[in-house]
Amino acid sequence: MLQVTDLTEGSGSSMGNKTAKIKAFEPATVFIGTILAVLSAIVCMQILGKVGVSANTSILGAIFAMLVSRIPTASMKGFRNLERQNYIQTISSGAGFAASNCGLTAVAILFVLGETKAILPMALGCLFGTAASIFVVGKLYDSSIFPAEESWAPGIATAEVLEAGDEGGSKAKRIIEGIVVGAVGSHFKIPVAAIGITFITSIASITALGIALIIRGYCGQVTGFDLGGTYIPQGFMIGAGAIALIQSIISIVKSSRKNHEETEKNHNYTVTDEQARKTILMSFGIHVVGAVLVGVLTGVLTDMSVGKIILWIIWTAFASVASMMLVGMAAMYSGWFPAFAITTIFLTLGILMGFPPVAVAVLTGYISSVGPCFADMGYDLKTGWIIRGKGEDREHEVYGRKQQVYIEIYGAVIGIIIVMLFANVTLGQGLIPASSTTFATTCQAVANPELIKTLLIFAIPGAIVQLVGGKHMIGVLFATGLVINSPIYGIGVLVTVVARLIFKKKIDEFMNCRDAGLIAGDGLYSFFASLIKMFV
């Protein structure tokens, strides 16, 4: 019988978690985690293909882990430890995101274009890119550019759900109240997840997103001008994204040793600026290898001149690193990861560089595989950071973080393998993600002077907003809102922001844990509602 060695006393209290070093690859954890990862990958592929949305597998994994810990057998006793529950939800989340948001999204682009022979090679390239992104975020997490102390809102929500299940009492009561309200609100199309996230995350960042969502959603109705039918949002994102990348580079390059030591002393980062610089440079080298690998496997390199091949490889690698950074920072500050919006920008620029449609499609597929899992890993690491005592035990935090990275890579590998096995069947049934269809259509677009002019003109205000907004990714998040047509989400965000500003501490105290419950309730309802739709 598989049994977990219980290294801590009690149910996994914070005191026990500070001293214990628990391996992610204990036999029972791997056994249960593998089953859940396979199921998560299959279901998430089906949901994304048929319903068009991705599931919150972190919350589902957390609840499943809590249920396992309550099984009255000696072999399951060890799962009362919160860190093991964190490993279970990490592998579940990694597999679900890798299969749907990374793997299926990428291969479906080629399917739409009729390049079915390139599906398996593309999946192998996605496997490399996804694993690389998870590895990189593990090396950058808790640095000055990706601090563990920042919001990472879904990660906070998952941690609060796990802790409430462990502690019970008033915290569990508030979580349950939030889940009930979240599920009911989601049924009536109320943006409860947006409300919950807004109570947890940076007001400045989420406000920028909310304003832009409303502008995009109602621009046509108010003015008759269809903003979504233009390349204005993409131009805005190019300018904001370029400035955001420059700001990130300056923030880690500019600091002197003296300033670095002072920063380390004040914030107690476990990753230094020097280590972060080396990781970013290393990630570029990794993605050069990934670009060559996916280019050779899919055969797109044979259709271009030597000069174009070199440019394609360099651009794919650069875009992958930039996508990870931008998606990661947006996810950190707002709880929203704009992978679709950011990938669209690099896709558009690839068209302007004159790459053939299939080469642009492969480039797009590879880039789209690196951002989502970077954000998802950041959320899961935030959950682990909270459970392990918020970095008080430095050695334990670093060890636990590495274990999470290993188990999420394992989950991602499972997710991509599921894509390899079932992609043709899933896509053959017409279960094609809407984002993949959009990507495929855009890849076939032809660069023209009017397109270039629009992108350059609107890159200027995007750059200005990002400069004025500082480090909180206001420009990037505003551009994200312009790309996405979801005005109801924007309304939920801004109403909540106003409530927080008016009632301040009182409403924040009232929503403590209930905000996480709203996110969990919305995620659970959306998952099961989507699951039901698959069979209707």
C-alpha cells in the first residue's frame, strides 16, 4: 500500500511546515497526483475546445487534496499536511494549463491551417517551451522583479482555501460563504471572480484593466467606432510592452552592489538581482534552442532563406522571453494573465518581418506555450510561499519552491503527452479553441503600410501610459483590456474598486477570506457548468 511518511505533527500547521522538508515525489503524492493530472489534462482540453474557456484547476486540485486528506486511512494521514496538498494542486494545475492553454492552443493553430503533419512536432516544441517557462519562473520567483510579496491573487485564494480546510472555524465559514455567493453569482453571469481578485490585488493595476475593458466593450455602442476591428489595441500593447521590458531590465541592471545589498536586507529576497540577470540571459539561450528544435521538427526552417532563418530563431527566442516577463508581471499585479493579447502582438510583428504564414503559426504556437504556465506557476508558488510561512524560514522556502517546480514540470509533461495522444481526436470533433482560430486567421494576414502606421501611432500612447504608471504594469494591463471584449468584467472591477476606496478597511476586513471564496466559487461553478455543457 502506498503511504505518505508524516514528517510533521498535527494537520500540517505552520510551525511544522517551517522545519519539515517534504519531497514532492513521495510515492503516494506521485500516484494520486498523476491520476489527477491525467484527468485534469483531459477535462481541460475538452472544456477549452468545446466551451472556449479554461478551468481553474488550482482551486479544484486544492479541494481534491483536502478531500483526500480526510479519507480515514493511515496511508492518507500524511495528506493532512498543507504542503503535500499544495503539491497535489500544483501538479493538477500544471497538467491542466499545459494541456489546454499551452499544448492544445498551439497545435490547433496548425490544424486550422491544414498543417496536420506538424501537429506532433509542434506538441514536442510546446513540451520544451512549457517546461522551460516553469523552470525559469522558479529561478526568478521572489526576486526584485517578481517578489513573492506581490499580489499573485489566485495564489492567495488557493492558499486561503487550503488553510481554511485545515484550520476550520471562522476562516472556513467565511470561505464557504464566499464559495456559495461565488457559485450563485457565476450562475447569474455576475463577475464574482473579478470582484474577489480586486479585493486582493493592486488597485492601480486592476483599475487600468477595468477601465480599458469598459472602453473596449462599449466603444462601438456609444460612438459607433468598432475598436475591436482595428489594430489600435495591438499598437497600444506594443508600446506599453516595450517600455515594460525596458523598465524591468533597468531595474535589475541599474542597481549597484550597495543598493542591491540594501534591497536584499529590506525585502529578504531569496533571488538576487545578479541571479535574476543570469536567469533572464539563460532563458534567452534556452529559447534559442527551443526555436531551433521546433523549427527543425515542423520543417518551417526549410522554407526560408538563411537570413530569414536566423531572424526567425532570434525573434522566436526574444518573443518567448518577453512574453514570459510581460505575462508574468501582469499576472502578479492583477491576477489576470494576458497571454492571448501579448502573443497576438508578437504574431503581428512576425507578419511585419515577412515570415511565411506557417512559420508565423509555429512561432505563435511556441510563444503561446510559454506564457500561461509561467503565470500558473507563479500563482502556485505564491500558494506554497504562504503555506510555508511567507519566507520566514528561508532554507525551507527555497527547498519547497524547488519541489513545486519539479512537480509542476512533471504535471506539464503529462499534460502535453495527453495532447499528443488525443489532439487529433479532439480537433477532429471540431473542438478548436477560439483563440487558435483567431491566431490562424491572423497568421495569414498580409503586412501593409496602413497596418504598420496604426501600430506605430498607437504604440506612442501605450508607451506613455506605461511610463507614467511605473512598475505596476498599468500600460500593459490597459492594453490587455482594449484587446479583450468583456465589459461586464470591467464593471465588476470598477464597482469593487470604488467600494474599497469609500469603505476602505471595513470592507477589506469583511471580505477577508470571502474574496478567496468568491474566486473559488466562480471557478468551481464554471468548471462543472462547462463539464455539463460538454455532454449536452
